[in-house]
Amino acid sequence: MPIINRPFELSSDLILLLSLLFNISEISASDRKRPSPGGIILGRIFDVDTQAPLAGASIAIIGTNDGMMADSAGQYILNNIPSGNHSLRFSYIGYASVIRGDIEVRSGRTTRINSALNMISIRGRSIKVNSGYFPLNERQPVSAASFTAVSRRLMSG
């Protein structure tokens, strides 16, 4: 049987079948249930007395590994939080931590939670600071050094 060299041709039936399969897979992909976007919790953390922002304060969602630190204005934004009730812990060194519970988060909605923290004193154990790590030699009040001819030549430029 002789081999005939002719360009590859797609029959109209094959083209129709391929386009139908492509469209069906496209429709089934769009029909899949996409996870709904979570909600947003945002707010500001500040000192209760001075109203000054607490830059770097920690915000954590209790029971998860999610959280963040407040920006230089004491503001924070937690994105994609699953719908439901959550509790947040606000903390900052030198301040008493605050836990805010029963925060309802709805999908596609923003919940604003501001928190004021009270300054607390942190008590530590006392330490004693003294000098005398290096012994003081009364006979040599000034240190001495000598230069060689080579070092004088290098120092002169």
C-alpha cells in the first residue's frame, strides 16, 4: 500500500467532539463549589491612658496559629478569617493582655475591634552593678605604646 503524503486534516466531527468536551469540562469546573471568602477583623490597639498607638502589639486568634502585629499606628487587619465566633488576644510588653471573646465574623464582612491596654509594672529581681572587672594599676595611670620606623612611615601617608 503506498504512503500518501498529505497535510493533517481534522474532520468536522472530531472538531465538534473536542469543542464539546472542552466546554463540558469548563462548565463542570465553574459549577464546583468554591470556598467562600472569609471575613475581615480590623482595628486599633492603644494605651488606655494616653491613647497612644501601641506599635508592634500582638493580636492572636485564640485556638489557631493566626495572628499578626500592629503597625506603627497601632492598626491591624486580619484577612480571610473563617465565619463564626472567635476570640482575640491583644498583648504588648509592659501591658496587661486583653482577651475579647464572642467576636462574630461573617463571610465577606468586616468586623471592627479596637482594644485599649493598661500599662503594668514588670518586677524583676535586683542586680548589682559594679566596676572593677579589669584591675586598676595605680603605677601605670596612662597606657604606653611605641612606634617603629615602619609604622611611622605608614602613618605619615
